Amino acid sequence: TMTIQIKNLAKTYSGDGVATTALRDVNLTLHHKEFTAIVGPSGSGKSTLLQLIGTLDVPTAGTIFYDDVDVSKLRGNALADFRFAQIGFIFQHFHLLPTLTALENVMSPLFPRKVGYDKKGRAQELLDWVGLSHKQNALPSQLSGGEQQRVAIARALVNRPKWLLADEPTGNLDSNNGEMVFQLLRKYQQEHGSGIVFVTHDEHLAGRTDRRIEMRDGSMIADTMRVSS
Ligand code: ADP
Ligand code: ADP
């Protein structure tokens, strides 16, 4: 899909009788080939926005369209298939499966699926792409944080999604490893024309993307395109 259109998006969490409004009336169109950073203080709604865009949670109000597909209409297998084809997700804490090797982690989204390519070959290709072929038999506990995040990136990209959503992917890494992760996101965008949406606290990295969206108290308060000279 080419664009994600977000209209009047709102999210209120209600648990234990306390309601928290995490997002209020967000309107936004994301474009493929664009590298978008979402910044803002802790609690401003960045993760909530990313989870809604990624169909990991459902909004309280508003709509999200991937081209002409209203994702709120998708359920069960149709939703799982849509996500598999369209969306890759990476997180601050990697979320690798601890009992699987690096290669098995990269293959894991493919295990339950029928695909038109060789699963192991594809996973090896992605591990090679992130520079970790030599670690394919290592367990996550035997890898550094930067290596674990690169495995997580390979896993997120194994089916070549149209959109890569990244929630503070450099938040747990030193600046060298953070830079390596940032470069991989950029490289994927350039090689595949995909859309990257990148939540970050790092203004320095945000300043190097194509577009900077700033959140405050659940609202979008700025949306700046970088003018390329
Ligand atoms: P950010 O990513 O900018 O730190 P979040 O989207 O995580 O912001 O959180 C926005 C607000 O929603 C915060 O007040 C947070 O505590 C609250 N929140 C986030 N997730 C949940 C949840 N699952 N249940 C209840 N409140 C939540
Ligand atoms: P981290 O930054 O360590 O990844 P987050 O603050 O983003 O952790 O939150 C991790 C998980 O907890 C998320 O799924 C988020 O939705 C949930 N969460 C965040 N704030 C709250 C809250 N106030 N109440 C319940 N769950 C929350």
C-alpha cells in the first residue's frame, strides 16, 4: 500500500476505573518511501499511535486506512494476513524468542505460513543483510544488544513488509549501535521504497529523517517536512 490515512484518531485506556486519554483527534497521512520520526515527551502518546497504526490495538474513535482498506474492518485471519503482508514491527526491548537461534527467530514469522519462497534461504538472506550470517546459530543470550536488535530487524523484514514501524529501536543501545540500527532502517527504505515510522527520543536521529512529527499530551503539535536541497 502507498499511504496510511489516519482520521480523527483517539484512544482512551480504561482500567481499574481510571480512564487515561492517550490520543486525541490525530489526523495524519503517511506516505511510502518516507522516513517519518515521531518525537515527544514520555507519555505523550507515541507508542499508542504506533500500536494503532500497526493494528496491534484498536482505537476508541477514528479510522485508519491503508490505501482503501479500513483496518478496523479486518478480524482474525484476515487481520493476521494483512499484518504479515504489510507491516514489520521492532521494539525497544527486541522481544526475541529466547529458546530460538538467531536464524530461527528470523524465520519464526514464516513458520505458520505458506509463502512462495524458500523460508530458510530468505531468513539467511536477511541475516546476511544485517551483517549477522556468522551468528545464525547463536541464541539471543549470546548476542550483544546491538546484535539482538539487528536480528529483530531481520525478523521484521523477512516478508519484505511495505511499512516498518519502530518503537524506540535505539533506546537501549549505545550511540554506535543506535547508528547502525538507524542506517539499516534508512537502507531498507531506500532499497524497497517502504515507509518507515520511527518513534524516538533522539532529536539528533529525528533530524536526519524526512519528516518530524511531535506529540504532546496525546495531540500532534508539529509536523515538519525536511526540505531536501
Ligand atoms: P509514549 O510512547 O509517548 O511514552 P504512550 O503512548 O506509551 O506514550 O502513553 C500515553 C499515555 O497512555 C500515558 O499516560 C500512558 O501511561 C498511557 N498508557 C499507555 N498504554 C496504556 C495501557 N495499556 N493502559 C493504560 N494506560 C496506558
Ligand atoms: P518500554 O518503553 O520499556 O518499551 P513502555 O512504557 O512503552 O515500555 O510500555 C510497555 C507496555 O506497557 C506497552 O505495551 C504499553 O502499552 C504498556 N503501558 C504503558 N503505560 C501503561 C500504563 N500506564 N498502564 C498500563 N500499561 C501501560
